[in-house]
Amino acid sequence: MSLLEADHLFKVFGKHPDDAVERLRSGAGREELREDGATAAVVDACFEVGEGEIFVIMGLSGSGKSTLLRMLNGLAEPTAGRVLFDGQELTALNGRELRSVRSHRISMVFQHFALFPHRTVLENAGYGLEQQGVDRGERDRRAAEALELVGLGEWKDSWPDELSGGMQQRVGLARALATDADLLLMDESFSALDPLIRREMQEQLLQLQQQLRKSIVFITHDLNEAMRLGDRIAVMRDGRIVQQGTPAEIVLAPADDYVAAFVEDVDRDRVLGRAAVRPGGPGADRGAAGEVPQQAPRDAAAGGKAVNRG
Amino acid sequence: MARIPLGDWVETGVDFLRDHFQPFFDGITTVVSGMYDGVDAVLGAPQPLLLAGILAVVALWLRGPLAALLSFAGLALIEGVGQWDQAMSTLSLVLVASVITVLLAVPLGVWAARSTRVGAALRPVLDLMQTMPAFVYLIPGIFFFGVGQVPGIIATIVFSMPPGVRMTELGIRQVDGELVEAAEAFGTAPRRTLLGVQLPLALPTIMAGVNQVIMLALSMVVISGMVGGGGLGASVFTAISQVDVGLGFEGGIAVVILAMYLDRMTGALGRRVSPLGRRALARERSADRSAVLRYRPSTAVAGVAVVVLALVAGGLHTFGGSGGTRAALPAGHDVGHGRTVDIGTINWDEGVAATYLWKEVLEQRGFRPQVQNMDVGALYTGMSTGRVDVELDSWLPVTHADYWRKYRGSLTDLGSWYGPTSLEVSVPSYVKDVHSLADLKGRSKEFGGRIIGVEPGAGEMKLLRSTVLKGYGLDKEYQLTTGSTAGMLAQLERSVKAKEPVAVVLWSPHWAYSKYPLTKLADPRGLFGRGDRIHTLAHRSFPSEFPQVSRWMKGFRLTEEQLGGLEQAIHDAGQGHEQDGVRTWLRSQPGLVDRMAPLGAA
């Protein structure tokens, strides 16, 4: 059973958002709406994320991926559609219930780290626990553990601005892990880092994932990153998800010219080599190109892919 | 275009507020003046140098030894020029006004930062508060809050609030949106996000706003000294209106020292209270541990030092002080039983003389007269509301005719004690062949085409503009400059020193006639009218509240000789020692006190 489900999510900014959703449902395009002063950020997004799965949402800037991510933990309220998290309809919760879910079960890692400059590294890592109401001793212990996990155990008494970008983002990751949330939302979390560090962070995330088996929704505009991290990938364009599937599926059977152009330069051997060891094989359960299969996550795949990555 | 009666509407509104919300304003007055009295009592209690020491320890804690040394030197200088009490009163005004302002401004700024609509609505209001000339609301403030410190404090709050609101709003808006989002993403409730993330990170900006609030408060408090706010403002105001440049400078330098102290301390406090500032501070210190000048006592050490000094101060005060008690009066002389009489004065010499004369007399009769120095508009407004009981310097029927017309309903005339006075234009005696206003015609080149005037609102100025200049055909030839009495006297002094021709607007009695050789220009056509007499006016209820004092004042007369002698004695005693001058003079007037205030059946 999937941990998270996005059910026909829409997000429209501007005038008369509800009318705009109706028109989008009956096939109106983004440009038509823009003339009437409404901006469709996300149009009819549907997907599921399984337990222990890394689900990557990939798209260029302005494709609506960040807005989509923020609807998953209620930071942005959907104009229409539902978010189901562990069988619970997030979109129906009141503010206090939603905050409780956010502090206990869904955490987030930000593009520019969003560390609190007036708190030490340890206090930053413990922030989520503080919001949960965990007492000081317990909080510090668990925050220190999370810092150990990301390799920053010795830095807990430092201040954020004393750390390099990569280290700061590891603090951000520790903060998200410390709360023991089931779902991690990662918003372009490695985009602000330089390529070498970014690569290191990707490796570290995969190693951690082997150990922790979280469900992760990862946003990126970098195709190689998407291929490297994603169990499954959704490609967004102009607010719509144009294709979702395993990396191999995206590469081998792009749904349209847009996706095809996107994946042209990707390292196929690597993607396919990895895909080949997956039981079931790529494309076996695919319908015609352009149809988007809703795949259940395959727990069995996790072990194999990790070997391949290491 | 038709005239829009905006002013009338405002006046109607002010009247309505005054008539219907007086208890509300009285409540504010009570609270604010209570705060002021409390703070002033604390600051005024210790020996000046001891308090200077306490303030220097605060400087040591916040900024180090050099700042402490300079603070102490500066504050000692204030004491050295005899401005300490005024400075402490000003400091109390600033502290009270700033605390209230910050308590209002920070929440408003937070509100404005969180709601674009509130921010947009506040902006024009803040503009208005900041740019409306203070006198526009300083004088009407007396309607609502009476004369004294409160209207000054209210005006100060109005004037100094905008930067507090704006900087708070800016500081909160400047906090990185991703940080706020991060707090939300971890389930932080909006209020805790505000307290735990936005406010701490906005604190440096907010403290810069607080610093601005305090500096503006100081400048406004000085201005409010003119409407009876007291403190250094009153010192400076009194000094300049008597063209006492030296004293004006002493008051001014005290303002500057206070300003610099407050500015540096709040600036440093900003770094102390914000978490980021504390870190920067710690880093600086560890980088340069050896330097003596970087020494800062810990908060605890500084706190202990302040407490010890404060205790010493309190102790000295307890043992040293019995200053407040009244001298014992001979039997039968205590008519007043310590009742307070508020006497207003507008700082004209004859008024000061009569006021301090009565202060001395009333004290000898067991009253507690309190003299308040204020602007003429403030005086009449205050007296009409009963906040001032009585004043001795109304020039009627001409000079103060406007005020009398406006407020006569709530005032009563206790008769005139001196007269007739005269209004005139005067020139230095070395200007040849000018003896009458008519002689000025055709000589405008000599006088630079100007007649040096005084405050535009003065009755004499109105008379000159409307009648006198036209009557002598001078209105085309001469420009009547407007300014202040102090400015006129300064110009007179300058011209006399340079032996240049000058024509100034003057009146008699005035000390300028004894100081400079001047010719009063004759008014052959009688356009200035008959001379005013100087009247004693009081609030309507004064005769029933103080029947005996009213009777005494009704019988009060001074001759020109007496007034001249009294003014001279007060002048010789010097600023701040008016009453000593009065006592000296009274020794030459045996029996005068008993004639002014006859006792019982006698």
C-alpha cells in the first residue's frame, strides 16, 4: 500500500481559481487562463509514493514542481484534489492537526538549507523535536545521533555560518531525519551545491536510505540526479506530469518529444545497467507510450539497486 | 475655488473629543504622569556624580572602559554647568515616552509585517505623524492632557513612533522566507514562528528602530519644553528668549551629551540582546583578548556594580535628605496649609518678576505655588481648562485680545497691576533725526528695508500689519520680518554693537531699554491705541477655590520704579535663582508682603 497519494491535485493562483480548475478539467490550456488573470501552477497531478521509495519529481523551473511538493505537506493548499497520507486525508485536516502531522511524520529539506542562524548546529538538528515537545535531554541526544548519521557529530556546537555549504545541507538533512518522520520532502536540496559536493551528497543520501528506508519525494531539475536517485521519476512540464515511471522507462520510452529531448544526453548504460538487475525488468508492464502507469513500489528492488549503486 | 473649512471640521472634532472623552484623557494623564513622576523620582534621587557613575558602569558593560570614561566625563560636565536636574527630567521624559512608544510600535510593526493591508493602511498615518509640525498638536494636546509633562510625552510618542513601526515591519519582512517556511514545515504554530524565528532574526533591525525612537524622542522632548514640558528644553527655551547665548549653549551641550550617551548605549544594547549580535561580540573578544580597551564586565558583574552604587545612592539620599520640608511659618501666617497654586508664566521679564514675587509671598503664607514656564498659547489653553490656576502677565485690552476673546468664558480677570504699557517701534539713539514713526518714511535704505519683528502671532505684530504701517505709509517701503523675540533681540544686539541703524518692534516695560540706548518712536496718530495694562487672569473657579489669594491679587499694584528694581534684582541673581532676587529686593520694600497679602482681620 502506498504511503502517500496525490489525487488529482490542482493549484491555481490568481482570480477565480475554482472556475479555472473547471476549465482546466475540460481541457483548457495554461495560456488561456493566463489571459484571464489566473496562473495554473499544478494541473491534475496524480501519483503514489510507496514506503521506502525515492520518488523524484523532475522539471525545469516554473514547471510547478515546488508548488506540488508544498501541497504534499499542506504548506500550500490545493485548489482542488486530495492528498492522502497513510490513509489520512491531509487536505481535510485543520491547522493544528496538520501541524502535528508535519512535526511528527513529514519533514522537509530545503534548497538553501534554511538553517536558523541564531541556533547552533545541534539546536538546528533538534528543531523538529523541539516542536514535537520532546524534552531537552532527549532532544539533544536524538539530534546528536542524527548528526552522527550524516557525519557531523563533531560539529554540533558550531554555528551554521561556520560550515561549508555541503555541511550545512547535511545539518538540514539531520534536522529532517531527527524527527523520525516517515516521509521526507526534499526541495532541490542539492541544487545549490557545487557538482562535486552534490555528487557526494547524493551518495550519502543513498547510503542513508539503505539503512533508514524512508519514503522520499525529491524535487530536481537535474536529470542525472533524478536518474541516480529515483526509484521512479515523474517528469513535469507546464504544471502537468507528462510521464512517470522508472528511470529506464523514461529513457527507453519517452512519452513525448519533450521528454525525449530531455533524456537525450543521459548516460544510458548506467541507467539501463541498473535497471537490468531489477526484477520484472523495465517496460514489461508498460502500456503504450504516453500512458502513465501507476506502479506500486517494489520492495524487492531495493536491495538490488543498492548493490548496483554502491 | 471655495474655501474648504477643513480647519473648522478639525476644531469641531477636537471640541467633541474634549467634551465627551475627558475621563479617558484624564486616565491617560494620570497613568503617564505617574510613570514620569516615578522615573524622575528614581533618577533625581541619587547624588549626581553617583548616578553618573552608575550610568558609566552601564557604558562599561555595553561598550567598554573608554566609553565609560567618556560617559562619566560628559555627565559630570552636565552637573558642572548646573543642568543636572533638568537633564534628569529630560531623561525621564525620554525614557517614559520611548518605553510607551516601543510597546506600541513593535506590535504594530509586527501586525503590519503580517498583513499587507494593515501595512498599507498604516503608512499614510505614520507619514502624518512624522511630518505634521509638532506645534500643530502640541498646543491642542493641552486641551486633553493639561499643561506639564503629559502633552509633551504624548507629542513625543506621536513623533517618535513611525521609525519604530517601520523598522519592525522591515525587520520581520526581511527574515528569509525559507526560514519561516522551514519553521512551518516542522509544524511550528504561527505565534511561535514569530517569537522563535522572526523576532530574534529581526532584532538587529528592530533595535536600530528603537535607537531611532529614542533619538527622535529626545529631540521632541526638548521642543516640548516650550509648552511646559520642563527639562533641558525649558532651559534652552528660557535662555534663548533672554538672548543668553552662554546659558543656551550649556543647555544645548547637555542635550548633546544625553543624545550621544543614549545613542551609543542603545546601539550597543542592540548587539547585546540579539543572539547574532552576541555571537559577533564574543568572536571579536576572543580574537583580541589582550586589549584592555576591549574589556567588558560580565552581565552579572555589571549588575552587581550598578546595584551597589544604587544602594550607596539610596543610602546617601536617606541620610542626607530632609530637603523637601517647608520652613516653619510664624503662627497665623499659614493660610494656605500647603495647598498647591499653579502659576503660569510666559517668560516675559515683567511676568517673571511678578510671578516670582507672588511665589515668594504665597510661600510665606503657607501655599505651595508651582511656576510653569510656557508658550503663550499653551498658557491660555491650560488656564481655560483649569490646569493652570492663575497668571500675571496678560496684556489687555490689545495684545492678548485674541486669547481673551477665545477663552474669556472660562477665565476671570483679577484686575491690572501695572500700566499703562506701550507698544512701539524703537531705533538705537545713535540714529539721528528719527523720533517718530513718520520719520521712518523715505529712509528704508538705511534700515535695509526691514523692521525686525517678533513672533507672528503676537498682538503687536497684528496691529502693525493691519493698521500702523499703513497709517504711516510704511507698508510699501518696509518689510516687517517675523521671527521670535529672541531673534529680534539678537539682531538688536548685533546692530548696536556695529552701530548700524535698525528698527525693532518693542514694548514697554522691557529690559532692553535699560540695556541699550534706544529711542521709542512716537505714534502721533495714536494708531497703536491706548497702552495695554498688565492684568492678572485666573481660571473661572479660582475666586471660589482661593478666595483669599484672589482678594490679595486683586489689590496687587506695582509702580514703574518697583517693577524696574525687581526686574533688575532678578536679573542680578541670575537664571534659576529668580526667587533669591525677589528676596533681595523685598528687603528694600519693608512691609510690602503684608500689604500684598494682609493677614486675617488686620
